[in-house]
Amino acid sequence: KGTFTCPLLQPFTVYSVTISLPPSTILYTRLLRTKETVPDKPEKLWLDPSTGSLQWKALPSCKGEIIGYQLNITARRAHDGSFLEFKQVLVNQSVTQYMPSHQTPGSKYTVTVQGLTVAGAGAASLLEFQSYVSGNG
């Protein structure tokens, strides 16, 4: 009585709602958009060996408008795992790469990247890499 539920609507999608009486009387018509949800995790995250920059594939706006990306970068000593540094970086939605500041030789890095919508942060993609001590000849 007065309530109609559509349980399988997609997030951040425009639907046309029309209430009518036969044969052709339209009582109500309106376009409605469902709420945004957090985005999926970025599909790819990699370290470009030629530039040393972190790169990821841009997320589509299926579950909400992507407003940016959050990167969490943790550095640890490779030989004993002790903590060196943590950095959190926010970039806008048009950015799909980040050049980390200095990388300490002999350190292991853990990087996560999450997409952001107004609903919050989505699941994180994870990348681990190590910087090696370089020797002279």
C-alpha cells in the first residue's frame, strides 16, 4: 500500500520512475539517481622500472564519481623488517601515477592505492617492492 521496492538497483545509476493508470494517465514521472558507493579496487598497480614511478589504471565511475586516490607507502629495512617511514598521499582523480620521494637503498616498500568517492575509500590494491644497494664496479 503505497510502497514499491526495487532491490537490485545499481549504485550511481539514473532510473526513470513513472506511475500511471491504464490506459494512458501518467500520475508521476521522475528521474532518480541511486546513491554512490565506494569504488572497486584499482585493477593494476605497478612500479615503472624506467622512471621509478608508481602507476595504476584509472577507475571507472560506475559506483560513484571518482574524486581521487589515496596512496599509503610504508618503508621497512629489508634485512630485519624494522619500520623506517610511513607516508599517506592524496591525489586528484586525473592522476594515475606518483613519483615517490627518495627511496632508501636496502629498503622494502609496501604500497596500497584506493579509489575515493564521496561514499569513502574502496578496497586497496597492494604492491611490494625492494630497493637494492648498488655497488660501484
